Amino acid sequence: MKMPRTAFARTLSSGLLGILSRTCMVAVPVAVAATSVVGCADENDPKTWVKRLDDPAQRAPAIKRLDEMFNAAMGTSNNNREEAKVKAVIDDSVEGLAKTYTAGGLDEKTRKDLMKLIADMGDQRAAPAFAKAFKDYEPGKNDEDVKFASQGTSRISNAGKLSDQQLIDALWDCFAKFQPSKAKSINLVKDLQGAVKTIKHPSWGPKAVALLNAPVTDPKNPEQGMDQLQFWQLTAVQLIGDTKFTAGVGPLVKVLMTPTKKDLTFPVRLALHKMPKEAEPELIKALKGEGDYEKQAEAYPEKAHLPLIAEPLAYISRPAGLAALQEALVKADNDQNRTILATYLTYFPTEPKNVKAFTDAYAKVAPNAAIPLMGGANGHAILAGTAANFFDPSLTEWILKEVASAKGEAADAMPVSALPAAMKLMTVEQAKAVGDAVNKIPGQAIEKDMYKSASTVLDKCKKDSACYLGILDTPVPSAPPAAKMGHVKAVWMAVELHSPDTKAKLLERVEKVKDGSVRLALLEGIDTLSPNGDAAAADKLEKLVETERAGGNAAGTDEMYRIALKLRSRVP
């Protein structure tokens, strides 16, 4: 029996449509079948794969394909997440991926792959997923999720788009219970800590202070040394400083006065330096042993807490701190404190009263006193070498006199430290006397080569400040080491002979000069020429610090940053 033509057509059409719906074959010469191609899923459309996330059987391949699409777009867009191709993939997929993660029920591999992908995307719409990863943290169970969530949260913050308070709170809560001593991945520790430092949300200030209050009885115990000090409390110190949470100043000073927390000394000092006007009065109270600080000071024999407190006061470098330091120096009753406190006077602007306080303290230090906190070095040698930082040539004769009169151990220690200081300070008229002292050193000595470099520059430029600045535009010799003393000398003379625009010209050269010793000399010169601070110069130095660190040239930027903070803190 023959089938009617219309029935045959319907049967054929139905069969072809069934085939097409399963295989999306397009090379079929039937008109009605061709119309069905329009409804086929586009395998190159992220939305196609997002729909498949709902199917457990297709979920893993869908995540893999979306990851391929994202990375392909990144590869052709110079890894720019704001480029149109990349944004298109993110816009079409990130919310679906985040919902899949927050819904739960994923096997471990799928869960990790999904979290890594949305972390790489770094989009704020993934915030609920990141928050879930932090909230669900259990050591050894979802470590990778937390690592990737930390990376993703940092990316959102760096893009200036982090606003989800639930994510911000979840990150802190995870951080506050996380113990590096029990973690198996150092990368997890770094990424989680890095996320907290990157976000540094103002709402965390009181929580950071609470962390600082935790006692540390045994820093060598991993749960105290690693977890408390190097993870929780170190991060808390940095957070308080970065957010300028002034209510944390008192707790920071208490940490500074706690012997078992001495590993936090430098980050605490830096944090206090970022809040100079609030930190200075609290540090002065500690220096004088007022209030609770009197009891804390009892933990330090020989009043060894005084240098710890004086150091941040010196870096803040304001008048009240200088007065307190000078007062403490007069009352100092041992050579170690006299020596160290006197060196901190050179951190302040050069003025006759300050220089006299320095030389008076020197006179009270025993000639052969060894200073334990300075590696056992001779106290007189330390101070004579430090005197150069006053940039005061009148100290040259004083230095030469002390070198000549030194006896015993001091006679061996003084030339190495004191004569380079005299070379930096010496004027044309003083050069011969310095040379005579240098030539008394028996045999070969690096000091002789240093003097040759310094005196060559001095002979060339004499009292011409512009000439010394010109020396700084010439290449710094890389060898021998003493040869760069000529450039260092040029900085000292430019400062001693300074004109109104000298500081600006030194500042221009900081970026150009890459040698660490000469760059440090430039920074010290700028510091000396800024007795009342200089916010604009501080801005330039901080910008240079950011540029250098971003370019992988972090060496020497710590001191540059400290000088920038000092220029800012001195501003009345």
C-alpha cells in the first residue's frame, strides 16, 4: 500500500527534525529541516555552557569549556579583564558560575575548578561565592577554595569595585580563625594574608586592635610565633597603620613595649609613623614611663626600652619628640642608652642646640664602651660616624680631634667609622687636615681610596654648588667600591652650599641615580633641607616607591618611603 505523498512528507520531516535536534547536522536538502538549524545551541556562546551547569552530568565539561573561553579571550587581550572580549565572557557566565558554587553539592574537583575560574575573572558578581568559601573554611577540606577566593577578592579590591560587606566580613572571619601552623600550603597563607592587606577595610580597625591584645608567652612556639605574631598580629599592625586607625596608637605602643613581641618592632614603628601627630604624644608618655608604661618598662633591664621608644619618635621627627628625646638623653645612666639616643638626634633638623646635645652625650660615653644593641661596636666610633648626618662642616675638626685622641680599642675602631664622616663633611680648607689623618692609617686602606675620590671632587668644584650637582649627573663608578665616595661627597657639598633650589634639584636626581649608596645620600640631603617637612616632595618620593616596587626594584625603597613619611610628619 502506497503512503500518501503528504503523509510521507510529514514522516520524513519529523524524522529529520529528530535527527537534527540530536546532532545539529546542517547539510540536509530539505526546506523544512533547514529552518530547524536556527534553534541549535551555539557551542561558542558562553551562555550555552552556563545552561549546562544545571545538569550534573554536563557541569564539569561546562566549567572546563568556560575556562577555555575566558583564557582564550585573556590571551588575545593582553590579560586585560576590561577588554570587550573578556568582559563578554565574564558578563555571560560569572553569575551562573557563582550561583552554581553557592548552591553546593559539588564534588571536590569540580568545586575547585569552578572557584579558580571565578577567582581568575575577579568580578564583583562572584562575591557571594567567595563569601561562601570563606565561611565554609575548614582546615584540610576547602583550602584551595579559600586560596582562590582570596585571589579573587583581591582582584575585585584592586579594581576598586569591592563593596559587598558580607564578603568583607567573611574574609576577616576566615582570617581571624585561620592558623598557618596547621596549613599545608604556604600559598594559601600568603594569599589569605595578602587579601586582608589589600582590602584593609576601615571596619576592621577595632578587630585588629583586639588581635593585638592577645598575649604571647613563647614566640618560639609555632602557634604563638607563627600564628599570633607573624600572621594575626603582624597583619593587624599593618592594617592599623594603613587605615590610620588612630584608636590603635596606644595598643601599638604597648606592643612595642612587650619583649615577647619584639619581632613586630619594625612594622609597629612604621605604623606609628603613618599617624605622627597622634603617635608622638603617646610615645612621649612611654619614654617618660607614665601610666601603664611604667609597669611595662620594668621588663627591660638597664632601661633598654628607651631606644625602642626613641626610634619611632626620631622617625616622626617633630619638635615635641626632640625635646623629650633630649631630656631622656640628659637622664640616661648607661653608655648604651646614651649612644643610641644620641644617634637618633641626627634624625632631626640640624640646629646648634641639637648638635651640642649630641657632643655632650658623646663626652659622657666611656671611650672603650661596647654597645651590645649595636653589635658590640665602640660607642665613640658609632657616634663619630653618625655625626656626618648633621651635614655640619664645623664637626670636622671635632671628629679629627677625637680620632687623634682615641686609645685602646677605640683607636682601632675610630678611623673606620669617623674618617669617612670627616670626608663627607670637610670643606676645601679642612681637606688637608683630613688627608693627614687618613694617611696615618698604616698600609693599604679603603679609607685612603675614599679620600682620594672625595678630595678629587672637592678640588674640582670647591664652593660651586652647581658643579657638585653636575657630578651627580655623571655615571656612578661600580668599582672599586671606594670610587663612589666622590658622588656621595658631591651630595654633601651640595647640601652644605645649598641654594633655594638645591633640594628640588636633588629630588630630580633620586629617580635617575640607581646606586644604593648615592641614592641614600640624596635622600639624606633632602631630609636635611626639609626642617619643616615637605608634603609635595613626600608625594614624589612615595610615587617613585610605587613605581620602583611595581617594576621589581624594591631594593632601597624602604628607606625612601621612611624619608617620605618623615617629610610628611614634620609639616606643622
